[in-house]
Amino acid sequence: YVPGDTTEAVAFALLASVANMPKENVVKLSNVELNTSRSGALTCLKRMGANIETVTRREKFGDVFGDVEIYPLEAGKRLQGRRFSEDSIATGFGEYALLAVAACFAEGETILRLPREKRTEMRPKNEFLAENLRKTGVEVGVYDDGLVIRGMETIVNGSDFDGGDSAEMGLALMVLSLALQNKEPIVHIETVEAEFPGIYEKMKQALVSEAKEEA
């Protein structure tokens, strides 16, 4: 019994919400960890409008797991900017960079407030993340308590993303790069692949329509 990785689930939910994913495609993930102490980023994405459904839910070994289905947004719909408290971020801290990428595509302003005990540690990491996100033309403000991001309806720029030594940040930038249909992979993609084996190919597959695949 192998639990599905929550970070990977959030990455696919983000991909389906911001990339040009065929509307008939559905991403199905089994045994995703859904403990309230760990699944905060999925809840945040749902609040932003991501189309995520928990189709089964069960307990095992004292933990909560479920099968999750993720659908592309309906035509003409966008994610919506939200303000997320430090309590919300605390239960999805590993997916902070993914939420930042979601904010780049969201309508309006998104505020991501860090837990107090993480703020000093995260300041240089947020500066590095913001440097990457600004390559798209999106406005990103870095503050001691987190990030403020004003999304854009259409992002046409952005490349040369660098995940640095963080697999989670690299994964978020990978989703961004795929959404923008960049041809070149992000710098330090090997860090992402070491933590999430095969994730790049799985994400590319999710963006291929069934009709095209059959042809």
C-alpha cells in the first residue's frame, strides 16, 4: 500500500488548471494523503477554483487517504486570487511554490502568508522564486511574511526558469514551463526527477489528447 504524493497531486491539479490540457482528459491519482495537516494546498487550489474531486475517502494506519480526480477548467474560466493565512499555508507548506505559480494565472491578487517560524528561512527562497516568476511579466512582491502576486489573464513570456536546489520549486516551475509551452526544460530539472521520478513525462502525457494519441 503506497500512498500517493500530495505534492504531485497538487502539481497535476495546477497543470490541469493553467495549461492547455485537452478538456476531455482527466487525471486520476490513487491513495493521495488527505490528512488535514498535509492537504492544505489542495484546499487552497479548490478555493481558487481548481476542479478537484475526491471520489473515495478512507482511513488506513491512522491516516486519511483518497482517490482524486482532476479536471481542466471550463472554457473561459480562470483561477481566482485569494488571501491565504499562515494557518492555511502551514498545512500545505511543501506546495508553497506551486500555489505561487497558481497565483500568476489567477484573476486579481493572491496573498500567501508564511507561518512565523518559516519567514526568516523562506525570505531568500522567495526572492529566488520571485525572480523566476517575474520573467513572465507577472507582478510579484516579496515581504517578510510572504508573497503578494497579481495574476495575468494571458502570459506569453517566460523561459530560462531555474529550480535551484529545491525539487518542490523546480516542480512548480516545470508546471509553469509546460503551461507556457516552452521547448527547453528548466535548469536543474534533475533535482525534480530525483524527488519525483518520471514526473516530466507523466505531465507531458496529461497534455496529449486521446484522439491525437490514437492517431
